[in-house]
Amino acid sequence: MKAVQGDITKLEVDAIVNAANASLLGGGGVDGAIHQAAGPGLFQECRTLGGCRTGEAKITKGYNLRAKYVIHTVGPVYSGKPQDAELLAACYRNSLALAKENGLLTIAFPAISCGVYRYPKEKASKIAVNTTAAFLKDQGRGMTVWFVLSSKPDLELYQTLCSL
């Protein structure tokens, strides 16, 4: 696991993860940036998927992205309830499982639910790193995971957790 600061839409990896909304038809933040960079083919394919429930993940082609695939997952809107953590962990587990099922070895995640869904970054980062580390240990041998952050403070938070 590695943490980097940058633009997830520019990475040359097998899959990038989209912090999507339930419709999968684009939105703001990372979701909007991925849809814009991928082009209209992504929107058209997403229309055929019937949306996605919170904690689940679905895969599409990458279209105009450098990544071959986009794994869409819908994070929870933060409410402070225990189910928030369970749903956020499910986003990472289900995305990684989908990558494994499709033979993908390099995958990049944004900070899921940390934008407009207001998940506290310190809590979300621990869930992201711990869930990913557990998956890699149990069933993700050979996989490389990147956490792609937009700010230096977020990068430092993830770098610290990844080094523990």
C-alpha cells in the first residue's frame, strides 16, 4: 500500500475506484472528474448498471482514462452511527474483491466519503488502510494498492497509517 498526492484520473493502473453516488451517473468531486476524463462512454455504460447501493461496487471499462477499468463504489453519508464504518469498510472490501475477480493487480482509491459525504478523514483513513491491509494479507497477494489524495495533510495522514 502506498499513498500519493495527485490526480487519480491520470494514473496508469488496472483500475481506479470512483467514489460514486447511487445513480452512478456522475456528480461532483472525484466522481465528476472521473466521468469527465473518461468521456461519454463511461456515462453510457453506467446507465446500463441500474445504480449501486451503499457499500457495494460495480465495474466498467476505463474508456479515455489511462486506467483500464473503473470500479464504482458508493460510500456512506456520515451520520456518526456504527453502520457508517461497516458500510465504508464494505466499499473497500467489495472494490478489492471485484478487482481480484477480474484479475486486476494495481488499484487506486480516493478518500471515499470524505468530500460531500462528510466522513471525518481521520476515521475514514483508518478504515481504508486497515480494511485494505486485511484484504491484501488474506486474499490480495500480488496486488498493489494506491491511496490517491488531493492535499498534503491528507497524504501525510495516509502515509503515516500505511507505514504502521
